[in-house]
Amino acid sequence: MAQIENDVFQNQNRSNWVRVRTLASIRWIAVLGQVAAVLAAIFVFRLDLETGFIAVVIGLSVLLNVVSYFIYPENRRLSENEANLMIGFDLAQLGLLLFLTGGLSNPFALLLLAPVTIASTLLPLRSTLILGATTLAIVTLLRFTSLPIMTASGFPLMLPDLFVFGFWVSLVIGVIFVGIYARQVTQETLSMSEALVATQMALAREQKLTDLGGVVAAAAHELGTPLATIKLVSSELLDELGDNEELKEDALLIREQADRCRDILRSMGRAGKEDQLLRQAPIETVIQEACEPHLHRGKLVQVKIQTPAEGNQRQPDIFRHPEIIHGIRNFVQNAVDFSQSTVLVAISWTDEFITVDIGDDGPGFPSSVLHRIGEPFVRRRRTEETNAKRPGYEGMGLGMFIAKTLLERSGATLSFVNGPSQAKPKMGRGAIVTVNWPRSSIEASKVTARGALGDNTLIT
């Protein structure tokens, strides 16, 4: 699990997601809008503007775009510093244009929010704070100084001080609020996206392990007959060779190596089979398989069957889906990590549902994260003092999310509580995870569960 998390998070520089051409295209749109606004002010509203300085400022944006087209390749993506410079230039250019066209009396001052929004969704926190502070400085400067817009008759177009002050306050609040809001939403979206990628990686890894076990098991099954034949023939040769010690040693070596091949294939094939029969198994067998990696970690892991008092008491057969095995395995790992001595995995069923409860005798889930369990990046279940109980484990909070997502993908619903629970009095005093499936979602059909299954299929 730690390897999966490291693979997902080793490259998180989000500024590298945006191409230079993307920002250049947006800048072209801004230039066209600025030119159109200036022309309308001059020829439609007959306003007297500093057209020479305004043309120079707009021309700087045009020049930057032209230079970027020649300097950078078409698919060049921005580094953090380059993104800072690009967005900072746009911010300064817009601030200078507003200074030349009335400052906060110009309604287009609202556009100062655009660079801050882009920075908060694209750049790291440090860069976002720098650009946000720069925006606030520009807004404050425009509050006190700017060149007025003059009418054709020579009168300045100026808003009352109260309106200018109110506009300044609204822009300051807007910069702060929009920056925080956009960044928070982006972080939530990215966290979920990255966690889902990790989930897919975990499922693919589990599927590969299952397929590998199936290949080995099929090889062991197919090679079983010729190995048995070799062993039988070598035993007969031993009886017939009599006093020929040299040949007897060779025959004995052949029999020993045949036994060794059989044992190797048997041990390698324990994790999985491609037999049609073992694509499904009793629920207890599947849960035991999920718990197996954690049975020898110094904690007692008990798997118990709670047979229903009424209804169908026969243990249901379920499909050995990788989602189920990997999800249950993650929750068992978490329970073993935090338990004092014992982890209990209880299996029960009714005519409609199959339920697996995983409980431990540890400290339980902290109340501060109990309502957030299953979200990505809940980094710790207790404070740093629990790190000593998990030596070498550097999880980033994805384990619970991955397990929950995989099990929900198989049709399960999950709940998380702390014991002792009135509903689960025998599950212990620590954390309790309840996984509940409708039988129809994971149970093998009654026709195939114990009946004839046909020939085994080739592993592809």
C-alpha cells in the first residue's frame, strides 16, 4: 500500500499541468477585450483616454505572447516559477491599465479576481499567497491613486468616495474569498482524483497477483501427472537396479527432484487457482485468504462463523473477486496495526444479506475523524504517539479509502463505529468495521456453486 501511495504522489507539481499556449490563448482573449473596451470608450462614449500609454501596455501583452510562441515549444508546460511570472505579468498589466483608466472607478477592476482564481487552482500555497498579496496591494494602490477618465468636455468621471471605498472593500473580500474557495474546491477534487487513481492501481495489483497465482496453480495441476509418473518410474528403477549403486543414486536423485518440483509448485500456487471450482468459494475461505498475510504479525486474528438461528444455515458460496479480498485485507491490516492483542473477524448471513464485522481491542477511531473515515487523506487514526505501533508504515490515509471504494464497488455498504457497541456486543472495545452485502451481489448462483462447472478455461 505504501508503494502505491508513493507512486501516486511522487509527482504533484500542478503548475506543470498547464501549457504555455493555454495561458497565451487566454491572454489573446484578454487583449481583444481590452482593445474593444478602449475603442468603445473613445468612439462610442467619447471619452478622453491616455491612448498612447494604454497602447503600450496592451502591446506588452501582445509582445509577450509573440515571444512565447517563438521561445517555447507548443506543448511546453510551465514550471512553478514560470507560472508565477506569467500570472504576475497579467496581474501587473491589468493593474497598470486600470491606473490609466480611472482606477477603482473603472468597473473592469473586477477582472483583478481572475489571476487570483487561476493562481489558487494552479500554484502551490506559497505562490498563491504571494500573488494574492500582490493583488491586494494593487487594489489598495488604485484606491488612492489613478488617472481619471475625462469626458469630451473635460470633466473627470469619478465615483463618490463612499462608492470607491465600498468597491475597494468588496474587491479585498473577493480576492480573499475567491482564492480560498477556489483552492479548497480544487484540493478536494484533486484529492479524490488522486485517491481514485490509487484505488485503480491497488485493484490492478491485486488482480495481477490473483492471475499470477492462477498461472502457478494451473501449472502445478497440469504438471502433477507427469511428475507423479516420473516418481513412479524412478521408484521402479530403484527396485530393479539391485547392486548398481551409481545408477541407484541417479534414480534416487530423479525421484527427489520430482518431489521438490511438486513441493515448489504447490507452495507457489497457494495464493490462487484458475480452476472453475475455485473462482468461487465459501465465504469463510475467501475471508481467510484475505486475512492470511496478517496471521503471523504477533496478534491473534480470529475468523468466526455466526450461523443464523433461523433460515438457511448453509454457508454461502461467493465469488473470489479481487475487490473483496483486497478491501477486507486492508481493514484487517488496519485492525492488526492498532489492536492490543486480538482481532476478531465475524461472518454472518441471513436470507438477504452477508455481513463481515472486523473488530479489534485497540483504542478505536478518534472522534475527530470518525465521521470522515473513508475520505482520502485522513492521515492518522491517532496522534503521533501511535507511530511507534506502526514501525516503517508511512501511509497517507489512502488505505481506508481504497478499501471502502473497492468494497462498495462489489456492492457492499460500510459502517464505522467504536466499541463496545450494543449492536455488536461481541466485537470488542476498539474500532468496528461492518461490511454488508446483498447476497445477490456476491453470491455464486446455486446452479454453479456446488454443481458441475465444465472444463477449466485457459488463463489469458
